[in-house]
Amino acid sequence: MSRFSFSLSRAGFLRRSRMLVLAFALGASLALAACQHFKPLDTSVLDQSGMSFATVQALRGMDITNVEVSQIAEARQAGLSDDDCLTLFRLERSRKQDFDIGDTVAQLIRAGVAGSTVVQLEQIEQLRSWGGEAAAMRLAGLSDEIILEDAHRRASDLPVLSGASLANLKNTGMREATLLQLVRRGVPDDETSTIISLRRRGWSDAMVLRRYPGGR
């Protein structure tokens, strides 16, 4: 056998070997996926969270997965009610999304945000993208009403003060009602430094509101 023929044979052998390795890896991946797909659903963590049997059965009826079970359990353990758990899960299913927001929901509930507020944030599709900032706003002492007003404006792509800006304005002694009005009137975030400067010069809440009559 010539050296050229030997090289061709060796190259062919290497190609076949690589194909066998790839076929084996693909087969193993498919087998693992199949095992995970057919893994029995374990909802014991939902029982431990205090969720009712009826609610667990309702979730089973919506083909909840084991991964989603852990996410729902996290939200339930944080204090979200059974009804709100179901509502959030149905909303995610209606959008053909996996329920992967349990950690965000738990963060909001532990910060003091009401379950009904969490549901409303999800209804306007602000929970996944903005839930972390909403939790920070609540921890800064801003009300659910301000959070929802802010979220609705964001969902409509309207000018709005950020959570950090609202917290800074609150630290100047500005009242809750005034902060809410500033959000409703569409005061943009880049006005924050101006308002803080005015407050330091002794401007009252009423004077600030007169400067920003709204209409944005």
C-alpha cells in the first residue's frame, strides 16, 4: 500500500470516528432530554408551602413542570396567595411562556408589595422587566399606588420618574401625594436634579406642583 493510500484510509477512519462520537453524544443528549421530560411531577414542595390541594390540582391541569413547581413554590412561600399564584401562572401560559418569575415575585412580596399589585404588574407585562426596580421602590418607602402609576406609564412608553429619582425626592421631605402627582403629570427623569435644587432653596410641594402642571 502506498503512503498516499494509507493517508486516505487513515483520514477516512478519523472521519468515521468523529461521526460515531457525534452520533453517540446526540443520542445521549436526546436520552437525557427524554428522561427529564418523563420525570414524574413532584408537587410536594407546593404542599409544604401551604398551597391547597385544589390549587395544586389546577396547576397540574395546566401541565406545570418540575422547574415551574419550584418557581411557584418560591412565590407561595414568600406569601403570595393561592389565587394570585394561579392568576400569574395562567397569564404566563396565555402568553405561551414558562413560569420563571417566582424569584421576582418573591422579591416583591418580601419588600412589602401587595399580591394584587404584583398581579397588575404582570397584567401590563412589567413584572419580568421591571420587578426588581419596583421592589427597590417599595423598600425605599414608596407606595404601591406610586409603583403602579409608574409602571403604567412605562408600559405606555410615556415620560416618567425613575424609582431612584422618586426615592431621592422623597428624601427631601416631599409628601406621598405630591410624588404621585409628579408621576401622573409625566415629569421626566431629567428634571429630578432641578426639583431637588428647588427643594433645597425652600420650595414647598405646592410650588413644585405649580411648576409642573402636567399634560405630558
